[in-house]
Amino acid sequence: MDKKFDWKKPIKANIFKLRILGLWPDGDDTYKVNLYTVWATICLLVFNLGPNIFQTANIYFISDDLEAVISNIFVMLSEFLSIIKAYYVVQNMRILKGLMVTLNCDLFQPRNAKQVKMVQPSIEFWKTNYVLYWSVTLGAVFFLSFYPILDKSGKEHQLPFMAWYPFDTTVSPVFEITYLYQIFGVTCSAATALCVDCLIAALHVYIGAQFDILSDNVEHLHDDSGDFDRKLIECVKHHKEIVRFAENTNTFSNWIILQQFFISAVSIGMTMFQLTMVTPLSSEFFSQISFLSSITTEIFMFCWYGNEVTIKSSKVPYALFQSQWIDAPLVAQKNMQFFVARCQKPVQMSALKLFYLSLDTFVSILRASWSYFALLNQVNQR
């Protein structure tokens, strides 16, 4: 192809948001001693970590009220997880910048218009999930932030999130300032989680797309019989680079996904319990529905795209058998045996190899969530 395919173009908006949140230094560099690092520190400590500390402290004062504890914890867990995600982005920034460089290397480039068309559906599906995920999450943030105002039965000077502060929040203008601080904090926390999740999902999409391109290249090794062995060696190099890209992606996302699965299972169960306690069709009810939809979409993205990587990587050996290898030179046939051996085991995205990203895992998380809900409901009835 004459024009180079820009793999980073679909995620430019996501990277721009990460940059605003202090999680993406300019260019291919990591963090340095400059003003951007100062801004990143303020975002992480003041707007991400700060609200979580005050909400955690409040649990001590409401520990004897199960309903109040749950309504405090289910949001607090998500905010805590966004801090973890931000930490691992900062810690693995060198790996992430390396992945961005690898994306536009020559080995990862589509060879023709057919291959570009082949990878477009996966990218478009990611864009659709991106819009859906942002929509339901921002909807949840809106309802959670403004339900004290929208709900006429709410208490006077009620903050959107229960928290302890070392000052009186019921007097003006302290109440208004604290209210805005909580809204800004939850928005910053939600945006951090959204951007990191969508980045991980996009990396999985790119891995799957590369396996699509590799399978197509392997199938058409016979198009020029004189170059069969050279093209096969290029495919071996391409496969090796994809596997390395997948391993680096796993290194970055291992702990994020592992903790996401545990916290999501608990949060879904708690949110379902909260739905049994609020007034139907109230603003708080819609906030819970939006929050539930957001978490479910979040874990579905991880499991779906991880499952796609496994399926697409398992197709490479079949593409080899369809490449008319019988007519290839003897040396090329021996190289193919080596390549087949490398491709027999499909690439699986995992969380520290404890959980593999698949649709079965998604169903298991939903089952675990229902168990948490049933337990909370039983304890509350007693």
C-alpha cells in the first residue's frame, strides 16, 4: 500500500482525554520533571484519591447501618479502582508508549485494501462500544451527582455522596464548594476508568486485527511461488511481534483486569441490592440503573475482545493448511512445520493467568454478582 495505515487514529480522542487527565505525557516520552507532571500529580491526588479518602472515612460513622454502608461502598469501590488504573498507567507508561510505536511499524501494516477492509469491522465495533460505554457511564455520573437536587424528597444540604469532612458542610458556601468538589472528583474518576478501559479494549482489538492480517498473508503465500520461503519467514516474524505485543499488553493490564473482575462482581451485586431499596422511577433509581449498565458494559468489553483474540489467533494454523504448502520448496515446508508448532497454542489474554478473558468468564462474573445480591438481601431481611 502507498499510504501507511494509521492504527492510532481510532484512539486519538481517547489518548487526548488521558492527556487531559494527566495520564499521557506528550510524544513518546514518559514523565519528566515539568509542569505536566505537576498537573498529573494534582489530578491523581486531589481529584481521584481525595474524594475516596473522605468517603472511606465515613464508613466508620455508619458501620451499624447496612443500607448506608452499601450505598457508600458501591461507588467508593469504583473510585478506588480508577485510582489503581491510573497507578498502573503511570507505572507502565514506558510499555504503553512502546506499544504505540510498535502499532505503526512496517510488520503491522496491511498489505492491501482488502486487509484494511478486513480490520475495519472490529475497529467500528470498538467505536460503537466506546460511545455506548461513555454514554451509560456519564449518565450514571449525572444521576449520581444531581439526584439530591432532582429528588424533591431529598434532605436539605444533602451531598451526592456520603463522606466525612473535618468541617461543617451544611453551611454556605462550604456546602456548594464541597458539592462541586464531589462532582468534579467523581467525573475525573469515571473519566480515568473509561479511558483506561477503552485503551485496553483497543489494544485487544489491534491484536485480533493483526491475527486477521497474518492469517490472510499466510493463506496467500502461494501467490508468488518464488517468494514462498521469504514471505513465510516474514509471517513468522509478524507472528512473533504480535505475541510480544500481546504479552506487553497483558503486562500492563494484568492487575487492572484482575481487580476489575472482583470489584465488578461485588459492585453489581450491591447495585442490584440498592435497586430493591430505592423508589422506582426516581432519579436515584435511574442512577443505579445507569451505574449497573456501565459496570456490565465494562466487563463485557474486556471479555468480548479477549475472546476475539483467542478465536482469531487459533485461525492461523488453519490458514497455513490452506496456503497450498504442498507445492512449496522443501526448505519452506520444513519452516512451515516450525511455524505450525508455534501457532498451535492460541494467544489468550488473561488476568495473571487466573482468569482468561472469555464469554464464559463474563457469565461467571454475573453469576457471582447474583450470589452477592442474594446474600445481601438475605442478611438485610434478617
